Amino acid sequence: MTPRPTVSSARIVSGQVVGPALEIVNYTDDAEWVLRDDQGDVTVFEESSPLEYVEVRCDTCGRWARSVVPSGAGWVCVVECRDA
């Protein structure tokens, strides 16, 4: 398991339903997300469908993005901020 930044927010998108912001606890190279809600409950989410996925709030620009990479203590969106 590759260690990942853990300070950013993520949310699960299912079809057109967007869930609440969750804390990223961990992410594996197999696209498995471990997320915690504000009550401390942990959800393990494995991306296996194009209709259900995780979006992460970019720590540089603040946008929600599906394509992100770890950067220092946070996450950055690939399209807008990775090379900025």
C-alpha cells in the first residue's frame, strides 16, 4: 500500500447523486479509497464502475476533480494544477 496525503476532502459520486465531503484516510494503487465522515464512520470504496467514483477537492484551486495526484501534503487536479 502506497502512503498518500490524508488532509484533503473527497466525495462519492453515484450517477447524478453527489455525496457529502469526506476525509481521505487512505488510497491504494488499486483504486480503493478509505474515507471517513464527520461522525468518524469509515467507508471503503472501490472504484469499479464509471457511474460510481470518487472526486477529490484540489488543494491548489479548490475544484472537485476525478483525476488527481498526490502532491506533498495534499492532492492536485491533473488537468488544471499539476503543472502549474
